[in-house]
Amino acid sequence: MKKFLFFAAFLVITSGAFSQMPGGAPGGARPGQALGNMGHIYGKIVDSAGKAISEASVVLLQSTMDAATKKTKEVLLKGKFSQGNGDFSFEDLPVMGQLVLKISSTGYKPLTQTISFMPAKAPQGPPAAGQAMPSFVKDLGSISLSAQITTLQTVTVTANKGMIMDIDKKVFNVDKNIVSAGGTALDVMKNVPSINVDIDGNVSLRNASPQIFVDGRPTTLTLEQIPADAIESVEVITNPSAKFDASGGGAGILNIVLKKNKKTGYNGNLRTGIDKRGAINAGADFNVRQGKVNLFASVNTNQMKGVTNGVTDRLNIVGDPQTSILQTNYNKNKGAFIFGRAGLDYFISNRTTLTLTGFRVHGEFNPYEFININTDSLYSAATLKSYSERTTTGNREFNGRGGSFGLKYIFPQAGKELTADASYFSGKSDNNSLYTTNLYANGQNSGITGNQLQKIMGGGNDYNIILQTDFVNPITSTIKLETGVRAAIRGRTNINNNFVFNSAANDFVEVPSASSNYKSTDNVYAAYMSFTQSLGDFGYKVGVRAESSNYTGELTKSGEQFSNKYPVSLFPSIFLSQKFKNKQELQLSITRRINRPNFFQLIPFVDFTDPLNITKGNPGLVPEFTSSFEMSYSKTYAKNNMILASLYFKNTTDLITRYLDQQINPFTGTEAIINSYINANSSQSYGSELTSQLYPAKWLDFTTNVNIYNSTINTSNVNKTAANNSLWSWFGKFNSNFKLPGNFTAQLSATYQAKTNLAQSSGGGPGGGGPGGGFGQSQSSAQGYIKPFYVVDLAVKKTFLKNNAASVTLSASDIFSTRKIEQYSVSDYFVQNYSRLRDPQMLRLTFAYRFGKIDALLFKRKNNNSTQASSDMQ
């Protein structure tokens, strides 16, 4: 409670500080932050009949102050000739000040047009729901030259204010996040507000599992397979509209945006690092832009040498006598992965862009685990019943590849565009594990009385194909229609063959009841339509998405089949937005979404990796449906300080959750406690979230996030005695950045999670490394809770060399060794306390070097016109 009051007091203080801030910089720029040369304009020059005019002279002039005369004069900024189809384009334009565009061609009257990148009046707060954020990119359309003088309207290009939070989507730029330098996407997520990451890398948003996207598309990559240095930003969409995939339940979408540069010339960076255990990371990015082609490529490699310690203390309350079990786990995971990505943008014209992207990922790991189990029968004499030690060694390897194709056409009408996308991903994995168990009669110091050997040989492959097209049509300046269709085609094959050593045969013998060869397909077909209108300061966006899906699964050895087919389901969404004076906005959103069971939740494979936590999927699961309501208020203060407050409510039917049951253990043939999945009756969650950004000085900024929530799960359909469990909890994050003298910067971040229910809809899979593969997965949300914990991370960065091209970063995660997950579970079968600590006080040193030259003359041109070349270099 003291920690909660501290967070609440901090938010009140910072909110009060907002109102004391003086007027902000033009356009809402952060104090001390130069907007730079980020403007981009393009258009097409035609005659009165609409025919393209080639070789027209197009120049940009900039107004500057003459130091000698103290008068304003116009100087040449850039210039070029229009192409054969009449197109012209200027990039890297200064945002501040006024520009003059002059066009002339033989036989036509010259034309002059004024361009201002800064609006005459700063916009009040973020755009209404459905409206686009202000953009640096502006299509000037078809500009007509004729014998008659044509006066064109002044074109105003609105500058982006650098705001990273919108009322319905929060965008966090993480490319400068120094705490996660040299790590993976998991390290990035640990420092993104609203996101909670558990010890096993399971991500939750408002206490539920979100859908993970990469560059706007669903992915089968895990967050540990995406390097942090490849990520530019993370988009947190808590209540997605009908335009987005309806899957993911009520937890929303996390979209990871990868880096890609389109500046003319070449640029790139090199980096390498090492952590305290000697694990090395390295990477490189390279981008080259010339004419119509933009090429980009990146490669990253990360070694992992992780260590995890865990303790399970269980009291079995069934059986006679009752037993007490103490199990300790020691895990080491040694290995590495390499991630490569390359692609190109081909600018067919100013309005048509073709994008091709491909990637490869390869990883190989050698996990090691040592478990010892003390079992004590609860007689009065406390006689030790048994003791055992188990050692696990093995190898895991995965390979993935994929590609995407995108075509985008921008119509001359502002805001009207057509996109078509196709993506393909395939992956293959192989794994084998050897479990050696030594049995002792009277404790660790006594002699070995028996030995058991178990072997798992497995692997699998999967594929994911997505086809999608979207059309945006602004009917008027205030009305917009969006439509699209989408097909997601997925398949997976999984092989898990279990063997035990037979001393009589002197060989391993397969256990058919514990082996599973399984394949499945999952197809989803969708179409959507949304309508947006702005009426002054009021805006609304209504839409509906229709999805049809089918699932098939087969145990290939037995021929047993499972299938689910779902007819068309409708997923409506409504967004209402009202702006007020002083940069305030209020928004209400209502959506319906679906969460389909994933592969590991469906596969009926019994995982005996942890003897105390045997897991098994349930092929009879059905999707869960969630209705979400959210009301948000945003206020932007001077100097781009901001506060965003939300109230939300979610109701889920057929909730997919972990659940304990007593079933036959295929390895022993006796009854055992099995962790599986069920569809609970329903669940509800509601709460409030507050996010603030504060820039008290040029050298300091704060981001604070607090989420207070209550969650209830109803499992009365399977267990009357544990039908409901309601618990209030809260979660807080704090992040601060400091600019220090001598080109030093520092970042401090902290997270606190109060006592909370186990996370709902957790995925997981075989061999997750703990009870069911992660905290909150061993029992259903109605059967336990997570004890409070906090964590603090710190990083310091030093830049040097010309233009600060080089940098060295020292980061320390979990500096107080407090990211310890402690879980309490209670059921009809046992009472259990469980704890794990993974890689505490990790130190990582990273070196990075930027290089490049933004120069259009680095490559030979077909047309070496010196005037054009000179002006392009400006």
C-alpha cells in the first residue's frame, strides 16, 4: 500500500506540475529538440489537358535573414527537373520557416507556390478518432501549367509534434532505449508502459495476453527471437477497431515496428556487446537510397547464457498419508540465434511504391536442468519417504524464414490510397532431451537404489500465409470510408516421441500413450468496413468486421481427428471523440473481439518435463469472445507534457484458462495431477489506467504509468467450490531519461506489480521451464495468485567521435535482484508455494558506431546534369 500511495502521489504532483508549465515550443516540439530536416513533398506537373510535362524546372527557395543588410532574402534550397511522367519529389526539407516552390517550362507560364511546414495555428490535442496524425509527407497533386496564370491555394504541411501517445493508440519510440541495448524484444517490452513481462517472457497487457504483430502483421516469432536493436517503436493498441484482426481477445495488440531508413544516400551502424556471463551480441544495419530504389539490410546475433533458480514447496492434501514435497530447480540455457533481414522499396512513381522484404532466423540452444525432490510422508515421526535427483540435457534448434510483398498506390485526392500485402512465414524446429533420474532410499547421502532414463525426440514445422488488401476513400474532407479483405492460412506439425529405457531390452522403448504426432490447420477469412466523420470538434468512427474460421487437428499415429468450424461472426466497433478547449479530448470506444485457442493449448500431448507439473492440451477448447468498453481523457500541456487517463471494462465468455484435474499419468499408469486448459463460464475485468509524460527540463523527462484493476473468473461449470475469485491489484511503471554533461545520458526505469491473480489466457507450451511453462500458468486464475514484486533497471551511455557517431552503453537490469516470481496456489489436491529467479543483476556492455553520408551523388547517374546535381546536394 505504501508503494501504491507513492505512485499515486507522484502522479498528482506531476499532473500539478503540468499546469505550471510555461508556453511550449512551436508546434509542440519538446524543449531542446530540433525538428530537423524531415519534410517531404511531391507532385506531378501536367498541362491543361492533363498530359505530363517532362523536363520542367522545379526549384525550392528558402527565406533567410541576410547578416549584412538585416533583410530577408530568398536563397536556393533544392532544384531538379520533372521526370518523363511529370513527377517531382523533394525530401529532407527543413520544417521551420517558409519555402517557395517555383515551376517553369518552355511554352508555359511560370507558377509560384508558398509552402509552410508549420501550421498557422497549433492543433488542439491529438486528432479525433479515425483522423490521421499530422504527417511530414504531402502530396501536392497534379499541378497544371498553362497559358493562363493559375493561382493555387497555399499548401500547409502539418508538422508532427513528436507526441508518442494518441487517445486510442500509444506509440513508444524505443530505438533510443539504452536499457535494452544489445538485448531482445523482451528487454524492450520491460520498459514499455502498460506492458508486464514475467520471468519466462510471457507478456501481458492489463493482465491478459495481447496479440503480437510485427510491422502490422501477426507473427509466429517469439519476442526472444527479435533483437532489440532492430526495433524502432512499439504500438500499444488497447481497444483495436474493426480494421484490425479480431483475434487476441480483450488484451489488444502490440505492434513491433522494425527499423527502416529511406534517406537519400547511404547510412548504417555497427554494434557489439557482451554481458557479465560472457554472452556476446553483435549486429549491423545498412541502408542505401538512390533514385527510385531504397535498399535495406540488417543482421543481428545474440548469445544467451541464462541461469534460473526455482523452489517448489507443496503439501499434498489427498492420499493417506499426506505428503510434503520440496523441489529445487537449477536451469542453464546456453545457445545463440542469428536474425537477418533485407528488402527494398521501389518507387515506381511518387504515388506508387513496391516493397519486398525477406528474413531468416536460426537458433540453437543446449538447455541443462538439475532437479532434486524431497518427499516427506507426514507421519508423527516425519519419516523421509524418498529423495531423487534428475538431470536433463538436450538440444533445441529452430530455423525460420519469411517474406512479404507490399504495393501501395496513393491517389491524387488527399488521403485516398489502396494497399495490397502478402506475407509468408515458415519455421522448422528439432529438439531432443535426455532425463536421468537417480533414486535414493534415505536422502541425498544414502546410496542410489534405482535409476530411470527417459528420452524425448521431437520437432515440427509450421507456416503462416496472410493475404490482405485495404482501400481508404475520403468521400469529403470530413468523411472517410475504409474497407478491406484478409485471409490468414496457418498450419503446424508437431512430433513428440517419448521413450523410457528398458533394462531387459537394453534399449529405449517408446511409450505410445505419452507420444504425440500431431498436425493442425487454422484458417481465418475476414472483411471489414468502417465509416469515419468529423463534425467540428466531434468525431466518430463506426465499423464492423466479419470473420469466418475453421480448425482441424489430427493425431497422425492413431488417426484421431478434431475439428471446429465457425460460421461468420460479426465484430462491431464504435469510437466517439470530443475535443475541448486547451488541448483536451474525451473518447469512448466499444468493441467485440475473439481469442482462438493456440496450438499448445490444443495439442493433447502430455509433457512430463517437470514431475510436479505435468501439462496437457485440450483439443476440445472453443474460442473465447470479449466485449470491451473504454473511456479515455487526454490533456496536452505546454512543452508537450501530457496526461492520458482511461477507464475500461471487459467481459469474456468461454474464457480459456489453465485448470488442475486428476487424470491418469501415461508414464506411471496411476492417477496424477495434470495441468490442462478449460473454457471457464466467464470472466470480467475492469480498472483505470493513468499515463503521464513530463519534460521539466531540456535534460530530463519522465514517463509514468499506473494501472489499477480488478479481475474475476467464474469456473462454476467445472468446480463449484472455486467458482469465483475476485482480487483488486495494481501495476506501475516509471521511466526517466537524463542528458548529462560530457555527452553522457542515463536511463532509470522501475516496475512494481502488486499481488494479482494469475494471468488469464496464458499460452505456454511443453518444456516451458516451470509449472506449466511460466508464472501464472500452473493453475487457473481461480486457484492462486502472484505475490508482489518490483524491479529496477539502470543504463548509462557515452557518445563520442565526430557528430557523436560512436557510443558505449553500460546497462544493469534487475539491479536489486528482486525480479523474483513467487506464486501461491491452492486446489482440491494441494497447497503450493513456488518461486523462481532468472538472470538477476545482469550487466551488459554495448558499443555502437553510426556511419553514412546523405548525398545523392554517391552513385553514378544516367543524367549528369551539373545544375541538377548541384541543387540535389543542398
